[in-house]
Amino acid sequence: MFVDEVDIDIAAGHGGRGAMSFRREKFIPRGGPDGGNGGPGGSVYLVASDHINTLVNFRFHPEHHADDGKPGSGSNRTGGTGHDLVLDVPIGTLVYAAEPEEERHAPTLPRAHEPAWTLFADLAEPGQRVLVARGGKGGLGNAFYATSTNRAPRKSQPGLPGDARKLRLHLKLLADVGLVGYPNAGKSTLISRISAAKPKIADYPFTTLTPNLGVVLMRDDRSFVVADVPGLIEGAHTGHGLGDRFLKHLERTKVLIVLVDVSGLSGRAPADDLDVLRRELALFDAGLGSKPQLVAANKIDAATDEPLVASLEARARQLGLPFFRISAVAGTGLQPLLEAAWTILADARAAHKAVVDLSATESR
Ligand SMILES: Nc1nc2c(ncn2[C@@H]2O[C@H](COP(=O)(O)OP(=O)(O)OP(=O)(O)O)[C@@H](O)[C@H]2O)c(=O)[nH]1
Ligand SMILES: [Mg+2]
């Protein structure tokens, strides 16, 4: 199972201080107490959003704070409320809260470093929202303490701290983009180049025996999940090679990158490889065969036979498939490929969102 997991620290805002103040006006010699209450601190919420699909941004920003409440002031003015903090998380995020660590009095006992985690929320539905840290109450101003016997109380409260806690966010990853290709085409090299995944890479076929997932980060906070699956060969749908049982990992993807080795070292014609791969996909599952495909001619750094590359390109064009020349090892040509994958992905997400929104309106 592939999971994205991240620990974060969140803190709600501190309540504002209650004011200590007395009315001062001309002709009213001893005005009564008029210190207002402090405003409450902002709270922290998590919301399931279909705009993001990984937790990776939390890795870079693991601490989050809502605003503090404003202090009260004279003339019985209550302080302003601190702004709430709303954090978007992907749909499907499980939220665990750390149990407060027990105090251990015996100094010889080591402290438990790993806190106990309890499930706090399961954000399965789009828009689902959960309060994870409540803002602190504002302190009472001195106006509150006035009584018939104490008309000039010199007492106010400082406001209470907001909740602060550690959360563990846990998300089961689903691949957005699938890498398919013959064994040894460079799929694992590519995923290691575009994500933090560290799969085994070697110069022989069937190096990858189980799928690898990696998170690809692009500028402007864009991210997607890519899956590297074991190599496919002709007849995979009848069990040849490692067969097609890994292809089910690609069923939920929105776009496939078909990686074809153009170094010439495989001894096969790249254009034929493309046909075989597409046929195996279609024979496995019609849905998989009809997903958008991008053709990537890999090992372009080692390609010595240009007509071989050109014939692959011609075949891709004939099929109406976008074509990219890349070197997974050298990292060349990768940006246009990733941007093209992103565009298809973003369109698919927007279309999905439109359907969800429509069904929400209809059921109203
Ligand atoms: N020259 C060159 N070699 C590459 C390139 N990409 C991958 N290779 C080499 O090709 C070999 C196979 O790479 P892998 O990434 O393991 O290939 P794979 O598609 O994952 O292979 P399987 O897991 O067996 O299906 C390794 O020796 C890589 O170093 C490239 O762009 N240029
Ligand atoms: Mg591999």
C-alpha cells in the first residue's frame, strides 16, 4: 500500500486580554469600570478539497497557527475575533491526533518518543470540515466584575490559550499518471528523476517487480502521483513476462506515459514497441486502452539511429498522440512532458468537479 503521511503541529489563537479601564468623561467624576472583554482566538479547521491530492505541501510547512484574539478596550469594547485558519487537505485524508504524552515521574524510565495516535476524523467527502483546534476564549474585562459592593474592580483576565496539538495526516495514494513500457525502457529511472521515489534501477529487464509510486512536484503548488509498474511485453495479457496483473494499479489514472526505448539497444523497432504496448493495454481493459496517452522516446542521449526515432514520432503523430524526446538519465525534455501530463490531469479533475457540482445541485 502506498501512503503519504505527515505530522503537523497546529495551534489555535490565544484569546485576547480583557481590558481594565474606567470611564473618564467630563462632568462624570468617577466613571464606572468599562473594560471590554478580549476577543476569542481563531480556530483551526481541516477541509477535504478536490483541489489537491497529496499531502506534500505539509512536509514543507508542518506548523500552522490561527490568529490570536484582540484585546478588549475601554468603553466596553470587545476585542476582535482572531481569524480562523482553514487548511485544505486531499479527499480521503485520515486525521490522527496525538494523545498527550503521559507524565512519567520515575526519572529512570525513558520517555516514550512516539505518541499514541487516535483517529480523529476521516475526511472522505468533498467539502467535509472538521474543527481540529478551538480558539482560546477572550479574557473578561473589568466591567464584568463590577458588583454592588465593588464598583471599581481592578481585575481582568488575560484570555485563554487556544488548543495546540500534533496531528498525523494519512492519505492512501492513488496514481494520477501511469508509466508503461517494455522492461528496461527506463520507467524506474524516470520516476526517480521526477519524484522522490527511489526504486531499483538496473540494466536488465524485470528489475521492477512491484509498482512504485512517487509524488511529482511542479511549480505553483501543483502536484500529482505517478506510478511506475513492472514492464510489459507482447502477450502480457495472456500471462507473458510478469503478465498484466499490475495494470490494475493504473485503472484510476487519468493519463498514461508510454515510454519507448529509442537507444536501438533493445533490438526492436520503437514504432512496433508502441503498437504492442497499446495493444496489450487495450486487451487488458478497454477503459485502460482508451485513456489519454503521451508517447515519450526515452534514452534520446544514446540514440544513434535517427530514422528509428523519426519512425516512432511518425507513428505517434498518425495516432494523434503527443510525442516527446526525453532522457530520463540526463533529465532532458522532462518539463514539456510533465506539463502535458498536468494539462490532461487538470482537465480531468475539472470535468470530475463539474459532475460532482452538478449532482450536488440536482439533489438539492
Ligand atoms: N542512456 C540512457 N539510459 C537510460 C535512460 N533511462 C534509463 N536508462 C538505463 O536503462 C536501464 C533500465 O532502466 P530502468 O529504469 O531500470 O528501466 P525500467 O523500465 O524500470 O525496467 P523494468 O523495471 O525492468 O521494467 C538502466 O541501466 C538505466 O540506467 C536514458 O534516458 N538514457
Ligand atoms: Mg523498473
